[in-house]
Amino acid sequence: MRIAIDAMGGDLGPRATVQGAASAAIQDPRLEIRLFGPRRQLQDEISRLPRQLAAAGSRLEVADAGAAIGQAQRPSDALRHGRDTSMARMLDCVASGEAVAGVSAGNTGALMALARRALGTVAGIPRPAISTAIPTRDEGRCYLLDLGANVEASAERLVDFALMGEVMARHVDGVASPRVALLNIGVEGTKGTASVREADARLRRLPGIAYCGFVEGDGVFSGAADVVVCDGFVGNAVLKASEGLARMLVERVQVAFDAHWSSRLVGALARPTLRRLKNELDPVRYNGASLLGLAGIVVKSHGSADATGFHYAVARAVQEVSRDLPSRLAAELGQRRSAVASIGDAGRADSGSMILAPDEPGSVGDDESQQEQR
């Protein structure tokens, strides 16, 4: 199983991506890794792998790519001038079938634009959505989407997100009947934007999906739903706020136990429990966001991820490969989207969204306004 990796995208440079890839290869003996970036620099990083990762060096192949996409680079510029970059060459490797999945910690807008051009989408999905798992009560998790690929979303797009998230939770996580909810400012049917209310009406009439209505912000973490759907602006804000809150809580607890000799004694006794809590809440464990809707597997790692975080992103890609997620999406979404279209009002204007299909004039420019998830 070969995974293609853009080794130059992360904030911490190629050392984190190379070590994270090597760690994933150590854990999974099936893996072969193809790293895209400046050959000499990547070979130097491989030669410097820590002793516990050195055995993976023989399964790390370097593909020379001298240029890289900058974090501030506009998606349209990446499309015009980025063909020889490590990100574009990684995606071409996936598109050609030489690799079964790709992983990058680079510019999200550029990754979305280049991946859509290289791989296309399944079942007529106009734009992919970004989704990741977040921890919930009782050691559970739910998928939140979209996380920034579609800053504004019409009712039709929100329903697409719900369908894609439901398929992923069912096939990747083995949830027999995933519970799907729309994120809203209240649970009453009169609240929310017109697009959210219209999506709610369509999902209520759609058979074969366990739709449970609206959920408020606190409900995302309650375990009441397996898939929570929103537009990319809201989703990105929720994700970043939850990551910051988790880190702050862990730090506050540690500071409280270190504040006095008596609390330090209690902290020593509670250290195993605190370590377990930190591991459960650590956003690093959930690193690796899926670009759902592509005709291939591409996983976006957090830009600031260290080697451990990048390891989890590679593991996420492997998990989706083992479940053949794009094929399952293609098989199920076409039929379901037809059912949704028959439910919606004929000729209803898609006024809630500013997103164009990939083959419509001007669609490339829309990528410029997309929120970047780093």
C-alpha cells in the first residue's frame, strides 16, 4: 500500500512529515511511502531518523520536487503555476494510481483546488467538503463537516454533506445507522438561516437516513449525533475553538496541581488519570481531515502538526483506503442525490450558496474566498 506525501507543506518543515511518515510505516508493515520534495533535503532527513524509526528508511522513497506551495499562496496561482510543486506532484501520483492516497499539511485552499483538478469528484458532487472526527462524551466521536472548504453553503450542499458524512461514519467507523444532525443556533424549526431550515426540511423527508434534527453547539460534544453538518465558516470556527478549549483545560488542570505542595501530592496520585484525560482530549489524536467527495483519497493534516500528529494523518488515510471510501461514496451518493433532487422544489434557485461547480465559468475564483484550515 503506497501513500504519497507532500513533505514540504507543514509549518514545522520536512522533518515532522518525514518522521511522522516513518512512524506510520513502522506501525503498519504494509505501508510504502513516497515523499515529494527536494531530493537532497529529504534524503538528509531520512538519514537523520531517530534510531527507533530508522528501520522504516528502506520503505521511504523520495520523488524530487524542487518547488513548494506557500501557505499564503492563492489557489488560482497554485492552479496556474504549481504543477511542479511537491503538492501537485503528490496529487498526480494519486491520480495516476501509483499511490492509493495522498497526505499534505500544506495550504488548504491550494490543496482543495489542485485535488479537484487532479482527481475530480464522485456522483456529481460540485465541491468536496473537509471533515474530521472530534471527541464526544463516553470516549465516542462524531464527524463535523464542512470545516472550511465551503464558507457558505446552500441547502443542497448541506444535504450533500450530510449524505457524505453518513456514508463515511457507516463504512469507515462501522456505525450501523449513523445519527445525522444540522448545527444550528437552536433546536426549534423556526431558527437558523433559510438554507439550514430548507436542508432540515429535505432531510426529514429523505428515507434511509437517521436524521435527528437540529443540534446546538454544546450538542456537538454530547454524543447525541455521529455526524454534525454545517457550512465551512461555522465548522472551522467550532473546530478551532474546541482545540483551543481542550488545550486550555489540560493546561489549567496541570497548573492547579502544581500550585501548592498539597495539590502536587494529589496531582502525583492522579497523574495516570490526568495522562489518560490529556490523551483523550489531545487534538493531535484526531489530526487528519478527509477531503470528502473527491474521486480519490486525500487527507489534510493540520499545518502545525508535529511528527506524532502527521502520523495520525497518514493512519487516517490508510483507514479510508482499507474501507475503499471513494468507491462507496460513488456507489451510494448518486442514487441518494437523485432522491434529494426529487424532494426539493423544481427549479428552486440555489441562492444560499456562492459555490460553483468545477466545470462552471469562474469556479476557480471561488476557491480564493475559502477559509483555510491550518
